[in-house]
Amino acid sequence: MRKLRSLTLMACAGALAIIAAACGNSTGTTSASATVPAGLGVTSFDASFSVMAQLKGLTAAGSGLVGVILPDTTSSTRYVAFDQPYLKKAFEQAGYSSSQFKIDNAQGDDAKELALAQADITQGAKVLIFDPIDSTVGAQIQQQAAQKGVKTISYDRATFTGNNVYYVSFDNEKVGELIGQGFLDCVTKWGVSSPKVFQLDGGEDTDPNAVSFAQGYNKIIWAKTDSPLPTGTTNDKGMTLVGDKVAPGWVNAQGQTIFQQAYTANKSINATVEANDGLGNAVITVLKNSGVPAKKVPTTGQDATLQGMQNVLLNYQCGSVYKAVYLEAQDAVALATILRAGQTPPASLLNGTTSPPSGTSGNQQPASLLKPIWVDSSNMKDTVIKDNFVDKGTLCTAVGAAACTAAGIS
């Protein structure tokens, strides 16, 4: 009897083990379906969003809210037109219910961004994804999240304080390098001789990303990583820097005033570098008002805006850096899902780090860095047009059918 009882218990134990393996156990051990998908990394994401379905097991294993706070609706149309719907799609494809995630917009108000973060924490957020309007509110959100054990993902702009902070963005220094190389190629293509270069940097007073952009293009153009660079800097390509100024807060109107003053004082300026499309257009406006024709003075940019693409096709701008938002949205949701389930993000997803600019406080943070693309007339149709990031009809109406046809856009 004793032997029969022992065999019976062993059989029951075996059956229970089979049931636990099939259904997942409730003792805290992660089931196979709730592990990080093999090979998940920054190159896993594409326009189909198909990889997100592989995260459903992790979504089911996790608990609590994922709160998302976007910064504004005015500085860039992307947050309303692209980030919000792409983030929503990524959550839904990963198996989240509508009560498990929440997406808000701070409307450009620091106090509102902080209040939204506090509300998400109160509602039980386990992870916050937020795009800080500036470094001050970023640090405040991180501090309050840390006090409640909430992990944070700084989205698109870095936050350099605290622990349990992750960064999801495109490689900002690489963005700058693409701007720099695009500028050099354009100077050659447009036949600019003895270039007298003026640089209009982004809002380095509030945005650490702006410093990284400048470091990237300064490295490529001038073999230096300081910003701003001193007037009179030269390179081995016969270029001379005649001015390097920061547009405070990325304000295009201020950038236009800065360049207007510089160009009025020095008409020898025949090549320019700008940190984004808005500043590029500010410079183009001054040049047009001064009677400078197309394909004469190179300008640059990033964000691949409709306005920027118009300027590229009309030969006033060399190109722009395109950052596919659907990649960034999926990356952020994937990382949040892993953290929410209590898992460790793989090195293939956290493929880099980000550090505060020299001379500023903060600490290095783990980062998931995506790859940006330089867009000009040669690849516009296969990038921003293919992805519907820029509306083809609106673009071609603005520039004319001939300009679109010349770029293969029909």
C-alpha cells in the first residue's frame, strides 16, 4: 500500500507539473510565454507593427498602468499626427486593454506635464513614458516617480537624473553627423566656392539633445565637438566659420532674427548649417527676401517636415534627417512592457547610453537608440512619402508637379 500510495502521489505531481507548464503557474515564476522575445532589439521594429504581438505574454504577466505624456501640440505637429496614434497602435498590438495605458499631452505647460505625471502615479502607473518639455520638469517627474518606485522612460528627449530612467530616441549625435555630411555633400554638389559658413544651432539652453546634434555636425564639418564654435574656425576643406549662434528654445522667429542680423552684417555668408527644418526655413526666408536664388546657399535641417521637404524639392534646402516615429513608438512600448512585467531589457534593445552635456549636472542613462536617415530628393519617395509621414498630394500641390516628378514622386 505504501508503495502504491507513493506511485499515486508521484503521478499526481507529474500531472500538476504538466498543468502548470501548460497554463503558467501562479507562484511567481515567469512562464515561457512571458519571457522577452528572443532577438528583440532596436532593429526589430518596422511599419507593420508585427513584432508587438510577440509581447502579449509579457503584457499579460505585467500589472499596472503605463502612462504616456507627450509635450505639446504646437512645437511640432508630429506629437498629434504621429506619436499619439502610433503609441496607441503599439499598445493595442501588444495586447493592452484601454484601461492599461493612458496617453496625455502637456500642451507645452511644465506644470501640466508634472501634474499629469502625478495623476498617473496616483492611478497606479508602474511605468511612465514622458517627453520632457525641458530638463527641469524632466527631473521633477523622475524624482516623484522614483519616490513611488515607478520606472521612467524619457521619450525623445533625455532626462539625466536618478535611477530606473531609460532613454528611447534616435541616436542624436548620429542625427548631427547626418546633417554635417549632408551639408558637405551639398556644398560640393551646389558648387559653393570658399564657403563662409554660418551655423544656427537649436535650443541648447533648454534641450540637451540640441547639444548632441551640434556635436555631431561639428565633428563632421570641423573635426571638433564643442558648441558653439568660435568665429574663425576653419577646416581642411577650405571652409571658414563666420558665426555660430543658438536659437533659444528652438524658437524659429528668434532664429530668423539672429540670421537676419548676421547676413545684413556679412553678405559673404554662402553656406549655412541649421539644426532643424524650422530654423532652416527661417534662414531660407531671409535669403529669399534678400533675392538669393535657389541652389545657391545650402541649408540643412531635421524632422523631415512638410515645409522642409518643400524646400528640398525647390532646391533651397539640401536635405533633412528623417526619424520614423512609428519605430520610436514601438520601441518605447516594448521597453515599457518589459519593465512593467519585471523583466530585464536585453542588450539588443538597450544598445547605448546617453550622458549629460559637458559642464552640466546629471548621470549617464541606459538608452535605446534608433537609426535616423538623411532624406533628400533622391530618396524622398522611398522614405517619408512611402511612410505617409508627408502627404504626397499636399507636397506636390505646394511645389508643383514638375518638382515631384523630378524626384520620382507621382
